[in-house]
Amino acid sequence: MASDKPISDTQTSDTEASNTPPSDAPLSTPQAEDKTSYGMSVAKGTAYAVVMRLSIRLMGLVSLSVTSRILSPEDFGVVATATIALGIFTIFRETGLSEILVRTPDLTDSKAASVWTLRLILSIGVSLAAMALAVPVSWLLGEPRVAPVLFYLAFVPTLEALASPASAFLIRSFRFGKDFVLKISQKSVQVIAAITAALTIGNYWALVVAMLAGTVGDLILSQIFHPFRYRLTLSHFGEIRGFAFWTFWRNLSINLSGRIDSLVVRPLLNSSIFGLYHVARELTQIFVVELVGQVQRATLPALSRMQDDAQRMADATARLMGLLALTAVALSLGVVAVAHDMLVTLLGWQWENATPFLQLLAPGAAFTAIATVNQSLFIALDRQKLSAAFWAARAGVFAAGCAIAGYLAGPHWVAGTFSILAMLVTLAEIHTLRRLTGAAFSLTGVFFRPVAAGGLMVWGVWSMPAFIAQSLILTLALKVAVGAAIYGSVVILLWLATGRPQGGEATLIDYLGQILERLRQRLGKD
């Protein structure tokens, strides 16, 4: 019988993945550089993650731009309704298992297998439940076409669980480059599947086929990039259940809070109008939540390795909040400023009625994005219970507020209420994290400069002529350029005027200085 051998995170061949027996020896994990400050490491990792997500989302926008011109808002509304229903079922398998793979310093092969097995079991249960309840759910939502769509989409959770946890292993070992290639490859498959299905099928079933094909592609590519030896075991269940339990309640609240407004709006609208609302919601996810949320990918592994250094944690928190405020406010208010031009340019004139939804939802998306990144701090502080409590409060407040707004005033008030409540709960969460870490910053100091600059940016863009160029694309590009110039210059001027405080601006300037110095050194060598 072969002896147990440790499996390295940095190099695992196909042969080793299939022949090496499981081992309880720790998987090796490269450590963050000690000589580089945490703030710079986060800035570097954040920049890389944002570029990665931006590239992926640009590909997604190409797909959405093509399919939205072939399919109708009603087609998107039908599939969006089924997707929301599936998301409710999927909540029950979201136990933060990938986070365990990233944050566990002594991760072993058998523990990784236990995590994978638990996720598979939960996912199979989710798939079976969604299939069994597809018809009742369609009756409840008032859209009979949802039943067959939900039945076939129910295969997605199980297919996802069968994939290798490649991305988690690559992130824990700081191999962001390879993770970038993996994500680009997976997105390429999804884009090709979506466009091909839309052109050949021409109705909402194209979106269903594309989702299934993309999931199968993800499964195959994950095994190619980081082969994972399938092994059914729950030998470490006792070790992971505590983290999984509280993470489940946190993720349950996260998913509910992210769907409450859509669940409230859906009964008030027909499938066509709901398609407009859903696509506006998706665009805020693309341009705000997911771009800013990628900061978590860079911060989680680094924060997990500084749990015993209170001073570094405090400094990291202050810098992180500054970076989040700068990026989230810029992106969200930028979307508000160019919402109409963005919709018409990217999706076509049939989508221009989604403009008010997009403008009302964007600010809420900014604070949701910040709250998403805050999870890294709660995890590093081993405060999963507190994180779950905040997300539960967010879900409860959203449910009450959006329901009241929807039934008394209508869908536009739901969108506005969502944004206001997201801001209030997230500010309370940031205040709590400041106290827990002892970070030296104030809410006013963090948000004043970005909000002031963002307000001037919106005013400046709205003051421009509706069509400043003959081309829609050129008009949008010019407005984006002007908005970015206004935001950047006002932020820097306010930063200088307030005495150059430590925060997001200082971190970005320091990081840019490091990049320029490295370029100078390389040019000097050449």
C-alpha cells in the first residue's frame, strides 16, 4: 500500500491527482511577503482582482449586448423569475465551504475532501428539491413557463458541486495569475454558449441551454487547472461544522437580502417589465458589486495570516475602508450619471425604460459591495456569528422596507428603499468593525471626499448635451471620460486640502509610486 504524501498547492500533476492516496499532511501554502506592508499587498491584489473581473465582465457585456438584441425583455423576465426561485433553494447549500479552503492554515487533503463531499451532498438535495417543487413555485409566482425552466436549471447546483475547488486552492496560494486564466477560460465558454444558443433557439430556452452548457464547461476546466481527486468522506465534519453553521446563516441572510427587492417587485409586474428591473439589477452587479467585491479575493487570504497582529489588522482595516469608499462610490455614481446612455448603447433602445431602475439601485449596490468585502474582516476576526447577525438584520430590514414601499408606492420606490436601507445597515457594520479592530478612521473622513467628488461628477455629466457626438458609443465614452476626470481631480484636491490623511488615496498613490519605481528599475537594467 502506498504511503501518504502531502499534496502541494503550487504543483499537482494529473498523475498525482489520480494515483496519490489521501493525506492528512498539511497542504503547502505560500506566505505573504513580510517586507511588503499589508496595505500595499491589498492594493496590489485588489488591482489584479479588479482587472481580472473587469475583463470577465467585459466578456459578459458582449454576451448580454448580443443576446438582448435577439431576445426580448419578456424572455429575460421568465428566466430571471426561475433563477430567483432556484436561488432560494441554492441558499441552503451556501455554507462558506470555499472560505474554509482559503482560510485554513493547516489544510489537508482529507479535510479538503470532506469540504467537497459536504457541498456535494447539500447540492444534490437542492437540485432534488427544486425539481420536486418546480410546478408549485411557478403557480406561486404566477408564471407557468417557470416550471419547466426551473426543472432543468435544477441540475446546475449539482454540476457546480462536482467541479474541482480549483479557484479556492489557487487563491489560498496567491496564484492570482492562474486563477485569472481559469476564470477567463470559463467565461469564454459561457459567452460562446449564450450567443450560439440565442442565435439558434431565439427564445428564453436559449438562456437555459447557455447556463447548463456554461456549468459543464466550468466543471471540465476546473479539473484541468487544478485536478482534484474525488473522494467521498466526512471525516473532518466535526471540525468544519461550526464554521459552516454560522456561515450558512450569514449566507442565508446575504442571499435573501440580495433577492428581497426582486421578490417584492415580481408580483407587481408582468414578465416584460420585470425583465427591465432584473437587467438593471444585473448591471449594478456587473459594474459595482462584483468589481468592488473582488477586493475580498485579495484580502481574505492576507487577512487570515495576520489574525494575531492587532496593529496590522487595524491599519489594514483603515486602508481597506478608504479603498472601498473610493471605488464603490465612483462606480455607483458613475452608473447613475450615464445610466441611459449605458443601457441604450449596450442593450439597445428597447431597454431604455430600465433607466430609472438602474439609477435608483446603483447606490444600494455600492454599499452592498462594501458589505460583501467586510465579510473578509469578520472571518479574519473569527466573528462569523456577528457577520451572520448583520446580514440577518439586513435581510429583515430589506424585507420590511421593500414590502411596504412596494405595496404602498410601487416598484421604483422599492428600488430607492433598497438603496437607502443598504447604506444605513452597512454604515452601522463599518462602525462595528472600526471598534473591533481599533482602526483609526471616521465614517465622515472615509466617505466625505468620495461622495462630494461623486456628486460633482454626476452634476458635470448631466450638464453635458444629451448627444455630444454622432455615435452612441462615442457619446458614452466621452461622458465616462469626463466623469472620471472630474471624480479623480476633485478627490485629489480634497485629499490635499484636508492634509493628506491616511486612507484610500494615500494607499493608491503609494502603490502607483511602487509601480513607477519598478518600471524605472527595469528600464535602467535594459
